[in-house]
Amino acid sequence: MSTDATLSFEEAMEKFDPVLGFEVHVELNTATKMFSSAPNVFGDEPNTNVNEVDLGLPGVLPVVNKKAVESSILIGLALNCKIAESCTFARKQYFYPDTPKNFQTSQYEDPIAYDGWLDIELEDGTVFHVEIERAHMEEDAGKLTHKGGATGRIQGADFSLVDYNRAGVPLVEIVTKPIQGAGSRAPELAKAYVAAVREIVKNLGVSDAKMERGNVRCDANVSLRPYGREKFGTRTETKNVNSLRAVEHAVRYEIQRHAAVLDGGGTITQETRHWHEDTKSTTSGRPKSDADDYRYFPEPDLVPIVATREWVEELRATLPEPPAERRKRLQGDWGYSDLEFRDVVNAGVMDEIEETVAAGASAAAARKWWMGEIARRAKLADVDPVALGVTPAVVVELDALITSGKINDKLAREVLDGVLAGEGTPGEVVEKRGLAVVSDDGALQAAIDTALAAQPDLADKIRGGKIQAVGAIVGGVMKLTKGQADAGRVRELILATLGVEG
Amino acid sequence: MAAINRDDVAHLAQLAHIEMSETELDRMAGELAVIVDSVKSVSEAAGDDVPATSHPIPLTNVLREDVVGHVLTAEEALSGAPDAEDGRFKVPAILEED
Amino acid sequence: MSAYELIRSSAADLAAKLAAKEVSSVEVVQAHLDRIADVDGGERGINAFLHVNTDEALAVAADVDARRAAGEQLHELAGVPIAVKDLIVTKGQPTTAGSKILEGWMSPYDATVVKKLRAARMPMLGKTNLDEFAMGSSTEHSAYGPTRNPWDLDRIPGGSGGGSAAAVAAFEAPLALGTDTGGSIRQPGAVTGTVGVKPTYGAVSRYGAIAMASSLDQIGPVSRTVLDSALLQEVIGGHDPFDSTSLTDPSTGLVAAARLGNVKGMKIGIIKELHGEGYQTGVENRFNESLELLRSAGAEIVEVSCPNFGYALGAYYLIMPSEASSNLAKFDGVRFGARTLPKDGPLTIERVMGATRAAGFGDEVKRRIILGTYALSAGYYDAYYGSAQKVRTLIQRDFAAAFAQVDVLISPTSPVTAFKLGEKLNDPLSMYLNDVATIPANMAGVPGLTLPGGLADEDGLPVGIQLLAPAREDARLYRVGAVLESLLESQWGGPILDKAPTLASTAATSGEVK
């Protein structure tokens, strides 16, 4: 695979003005599919969550899922869109083995929601106004697994296997208008926009919103133009950018790649690009032979959806607190400073902290874990903190184990190792690895006596009132107990042994 | 209205995923030209003020409650498949090798 | 009762005799299976059936007999056998749509109408022949050989439902299911001297009928009498939550309408544009006779004009192939049906799909797919599909204006009687013209019925009379149709099929087991 030339981001930004656009696909978490009553469930045995409709067998007909329509209207409302009084479905026609009917039932001329906007706040508080062109309903495709060949990639595979469990899962595709003026903030804005959409659909409860499962998928359009020119440059569409970090990286990469091409006097080919997480680069997607002629026409097997004012208002009344307002409320409840709270939001762990607090941990402890040890490990692994696999329940249990004195911070980190290694819950890991702190005062006393005997000078100093010197003795005790002691209790016992008032 | 020629038919056959021989393309182009010619009056029949009818009987909001219904077993799902492996439908390579 | 009498009985008569336990369902079913074995196979056989469902039909019949003997309350048509057009999917029997691409395919689900037949405990005799994917007016486009017209074995039985019409005309089944997209129930009915009804669009669920043109397709009854069609439509009709275009109206009142027996005071409109020039003389003569009979029975006959019907055929041949090109995209050799590998070159799925569809589809299907792909393609949509949808509006307006003046409309069903096998096979356009009188009903979604109007003077072949009613007023068709049928039959001294030639047994020569 050849590597494309890139300019440095700074140089690219000096020379060109980026224009962005996003198509975000949101999988709805309805009980059933968009057009069939088969279950909408992730991860089951292949081809077990399908009926004849999902397979596109001869003779089948679609019937629209009411909940999916309502979820779509809710998304439209949350994106400040107008809701179409009447809208229809259309067939988008292309042959592909993951598409059972060889057309996708979608919306074309009249999406259910249109003309919306979102204000996107960047890390430093800068707000960008992003206009939403439309949000429309459609169905997901099945899943292809490429076999044989070298890499499991589409190129070079000998054959592919198709699982239609995902075929027909309801999707809402949210399309922005071209986003201009982001400048060097473009990669950040890309990430923040997708994060905002993800947050909104999760907050609405209409999607599980797990990017790692493909519940929220982003296609990012990037084009560059010289500063001062009104006309947009040729754009590329980078597909399957499936984490917030990847969105940022992909937009940055495409800006750098476009800049190198344009700077060298070349032209950008309008095409789809595939994002590769391993190489942090995109490759050209082979243009489909019929990609330019989808032969859309009104779906004759479905009738129009009429969203009456009463229906829309009924749904509007169920809208949950908008994320921005919710953030304000949570910051107040938790007592975090502006900086602390922004860090939490940017790390994408606000929901996790909320769940952790709801499950019984203090706000401070929740922050300590999610922004401390978990964030550190996520950074090392180069994944989003939520993708690490630590659940709020684990954090709550770790915190409770520390608070009760059963383990200390150092041991807690080891316990977390065990949890991530699949050894069970924190309690089970403590048990299996024998990690509980030494809380038997007799055993501790023996260690303290040994430590004091090893450093009689220090013992005298402490007796003489230099209480700060106790730390060195504590250190000696911890060494002797291999860290499995509660430092606070050790300190108390040392002072008691020496007859000094702490 | 444009006439339909052999190249058009070749393009359409590609869009429709139907392999056609040279002879077939020629024959089809001839037949389609006659048919297209006979239906061209349609575009002159109605003015701009006439709305399109997509459904003979107008209905709206035919919706299904979000309740799980029947599914096929994997065996039933794959029963008509020309080729299958590991509970999935098997198809030849998607793309030609580069 | 003799087997001869059984197979010539109407469904209503069979139902009455079954209820009275004068005959068993097994006897009735066996008589029809014997008839199929006698006349359907071989070189000169009717070839109405693509599959004969012997074991299941007899098992269902035996079950009905047992239940009846036990005093169970059964559906009126329980035990009365029926044939099913092979465009409608059935569990336990192959469904081919008359195409090679589905050869050997077994549906894992039943069409809604088939579920209803099962619920009524009507034994299914088998699956009937059709033009491939119902595309044609002669059944010659079947991949499994043409069906022959029982009136003249060298002539077409109409299409696409030639198998269902011929099966009923040849006394192989008292009832059959058909589908009608542009006349596929009514035109075969006309040329075989049988009755067929295209109900109001949405009156019968399309779920499980392999779609040709979704906005035009409709399943309907095929029979020898108007009353039998009414009985069958009441079985198969009604709301289906699996079909979004299904109407919520109950399918009742049709049998009562067929039994009403008068047309006094009804206004019946002759459609100016659907007779005269282009219509065979014998067809015109029989049509005029029917008008006279209706007038004599107290109906008022007036002439109405539907000026936009002239565009109907053209618009139909844009909408139908457009929708068909999309509906037939799923036949690609991935999930079901036959897969054909390309003869040479790299083995990619794209090329396998192309080879599968090239080998699996016949010429007429390919023609319509290409035409539809053209009509929907970028740059042509507005001129073709868009314009055709507007013509649809104009045709609906014509119907609305006509039905403001009259209760039902009347026309010949087909401009010509049955033509010779092969006569129009290489002239698609002249084949399409057979549907000129039946297409407007599909375009507007209104119901239409055909019944035998006698035999054409010049060739002695059956002529069909078509009745059309406003949407959701299917009952009017049965009311007028039954009256006209009884007036005509009293003139003829019996059913028209009494005049059909006796079919020679082909069983001895065929040696073929279906």
C-alpha cells in the first residue's frame, strides 16, 4: 500500500482554508428492525435475527416501525430541525451483497427532518454554529466478512461471508451543510461535532450510541480552497471513522493530504476514502461503477408518513434535558471547577462519572478514577477511556474497597490490572491475588518494630517531636509488608509505639 | 426525447447487472428503440400543474408497533442459499485483485 | 356423483355438496388430480401446472372430511380445491415465478393469501404456469414452456396468468388464484371463457406475491362463475398488517352482491375509448349483445369518455418496468435461487451476479429491466417515470369523472380473441397492445372483472366482457357480472365452457409424471 504525501498541518493551514461536512449514521435501539418485526439485537449468532423481509426473499413487503419514526422525529427536534408535515420513502438502488434487495429503502426528496443547527463547544470554550441540512430514515446493511487473501480486507479476499442480522436495523442519517470557517480548529470541531451528536442521541435514549459497535458512524467530507475563494474545492468522503479520536485524526490527515496534492499543483479526485486506524491514514476507495446513478424513485410498497402537529408536540414534550443544560447541572452537583469539568467532558467520561456517582461513589472519587488511572491507561493504549472496558460498577467497587481500608491506592491499581485481564470483579481479584492490605495489627506491629529497630536515630527524632520523620518509617513498613498495608493505620501505630501524639 | 442506442443499452445492462453479448445488445437496442418511441407521448400528456400519483389508493401512516415478531432459524434463512459457510451466505470476492 | 360431474361443478356447488356430505373432499380432490394427470402433461397437454401438490392436497382433503364427519363447523369452501399461480409463494411447494432463476427454490414462508387458503382448509392442487415473473400476455414467456388454450391447443391462454385460467377452463381446478398487474387475470379470463377479478388495489394482501410492479400488482380470483369469484375474494381479501398498502375494509358483501340478481336502475357506462377501432369484429358484436341484455334487464346504458386512457398504455410501460427493474434486483444468486458463474475471467461477485441474471432471466424480463433502468436513470426520470406518474393522475381523474355519471363501466376485456402460439412472440409492442383495455384499472387502482361474453363469429373463440367499478366498490362488479352471466347463459342454454371442445387424454402419450 503506497503512502500518500502530506504537508505538515501547520503548513496546510497557512495555505488552505478547510471546508467540512459530515454524514453521521445513528443506529436506533428499537426492539425491532426498520421494516420488519425481526429483533434488532447486536452480536447474536449470524442470520438468526432475520425473517424473510430482512433477507429480501421473493414476495416480501416492508412495514414501517412506528417507534423508529418517533425516534427520528425526536432526533430532528433535538437537532433544532423542522419536521416534515409529510414525507416519503425512496429506493436507493445499487448492487452489493450486504444489501438484500439490492436497493436500500431510504428517504430522498423529503427527509423527515430538515434545516436544523447545533452549537458545538470546543475544549477552550469557543462555540461553532453547525447547520444541519437534513436527518432522514433508512435501513442498515448486513455485515460482510472478507476471507482468504492476506489481511481480511476487501482487496485480495478470496470470498466473503454475509450475515444479515444487521440488515434492516433502523438508521437515521444526519447530514450537515458545508461547515466553513473552522480553520485550524477543523479536526477538533470534527471530533466535537460527532461527540455532540453522539451525546444527543444517547441522551434521547434512541440509540445505544456506542461508536465501537458502530451505533454511531461518521463519514467525514473534507475539501480545501485557497483563502479568500468562495468556491469549494473538490471533496473526499472518508468512510467508517468509528471513534471520536479517529474523526479528529482522519480530518487532520485528509487536510494534510489534500494540501500536499494541491500544493504540488495536483487535483483532488472526488472519491470515498477508507480510514485505517492502524496506519492513521486513508486509502482510496474504489469508486463503485454505479455510484453515480442510484435511480431513486418513491418506494411503492410504503405510504407517506404524516407528522401531525399534535404528534410532534406530544414527542417534543418527552424531550429530555438538552446536553448543554445537563452539563451545567452536573457541574453544579459535582462541585467541579470549570477546568475540571471541561477536562471530564473532553475526555468523554461525563456519562460514566454520572453513572459512577449514581451507583454510590463520591463525585471526587469518580473523577479521580476516570480522569486519573483510567485516562492514563487509555492514553497508553491509544483508545478512548470508555473503550478501555472499565465500567462504572468497577470504579464504585474499587472506591468502596479503598474507603473500607481493604486495599490502598497502589493495590487498587493492581486490582484494576486484574479486572482488565478478565479475572473478575475487583472483589474477586483481591481475593484471587491475595491483595488485601495487612490489617492485622499484630503483623503490622512486628513490621513496625523491625523498621524502628533498623533506624533507631529516626525513632529518637520522632520521639523528640519531629513528627514529619515518621514518613520514612512508614516507608520501611510498607516495604516490609510488600505494600499491603494501610499507610494511615501504619502511621497511627508507629506514633502509638513511640508514645507520641499525632 | 433521446433515442436509445447500443451504448445506452450496454450502460443500462451494467447498471442492472445483466451480462449481455454483443448480439444481445444490438437486438435489445433495436427493440427498446421501438418501445421507447411508442411511449414518448407520455411526457407530453400532462402539464406541470398535474401532480404525480405514486400510489393508486392514497393512505398515510401505516405503522407497525415496535414488537418483536417471527424470525427464521439460521437453517431456514440459509435453506435457499446457493452457497453458505459458518451460518453465513458465501459469495465470491467483492473486488477484483488490484 | 361421477368424476366428470365433479370436475365440471362450480365451487359453490361443490361446497354445497360437501356440506351436505353428498361427496367427500378426497373424492373431489382426486377427481381434479386425475383430470390434471389426464390433460395437463405431454406434448399437446395444457401445461397449466408447473407443480402438482398431490400428497398435501389429499391430506388436507382427508382432514376436512374427518373434521366434517366429527361435526366441526368449517369454512364454506373447506375441502374445495384450488390452484395457485406460481408467482405466489407457498411453503412445501416450489415457487418459480415461471423463471429459471428460481428453479427449485422453496419458500420458507407462506404468502398471506396462502395462509388464508390454509385457514379455510382449501386443498391446494398445485402451482400454475405463467409468463416469467408475470411479464407477458400469452404465457409463452414461461421458462417452463407455454400453456395451451383448452379452446384450441395451438392458441395462447392469455397471460400472464394463462396457467390459472387454462386450469379452470380445462376443468383441472374449480378455482385458482391469479395476479393482475396490467390484465394478467382478466385477459386470460377473456381468451379462455372464464371469470377473473382484479380487486381494488389493497383489497387483497400482496404479501408473498412476487412483485412485478408494486403499485399495480393485485392478487385476485379466477373461476368459471361470477359467484365463485365472489366466494374466493371473500376468503383471500381483507386487511393484512404485513402489507402497508392493504386496505382496512373487510372483504364482505361480495357473495351477497353476486346473489342479488338485478341491475334495474343502474347506470352503466360504455367507455368511448375502449371499443371500436382496433377491436376484432366478433369482439364488438358480443360486446354489443351484452349491452342489449343489460338494457333489457333495466339498466341504463350511457357513453362516457375517458380521454386520457390513450396515454395509459405508454405510461404503464414506463411505470411497470421501472418498478420491476427495482423489484427484480434481488434476484442475484446470493441469498436464494440459482447461481451461474461467468464462463471466463475473474470470479468476482459483481460478475457472478451479472452471469446469474443473464442466465436466469428470459428475454422479456431483461427487456423490461433494461427499459425500467432507463426510465429511472439520471436525466430521464422526469421525462419518463415522472410523466407517467402524472398520467396516472389524469387517468384517475377520468375515472372519477366517469363514475360521477355511472355506477359501473363496461368494455371488451381484450381487443382480440386468443391468437396463435408464437404469433406475437417476436413483436413485443403488439403483445403489449393486448392489455390496452385492462391497464387503466391497474393505473387507477379500481376493480375490474371479466366474464365470458360468448364466442366471436369469425373464429368461434371466447370473448371477454370487462366491468369496472370505483375503488372499494368491488361488490358492484359481482352484482352486475352475475346478472349478465345469467342472462347470457340462458341465451346459450348453459355455461359457455359447454361449447369448448372435449380434450383428448394426453396421459397415455406423455408418460410424464409431474
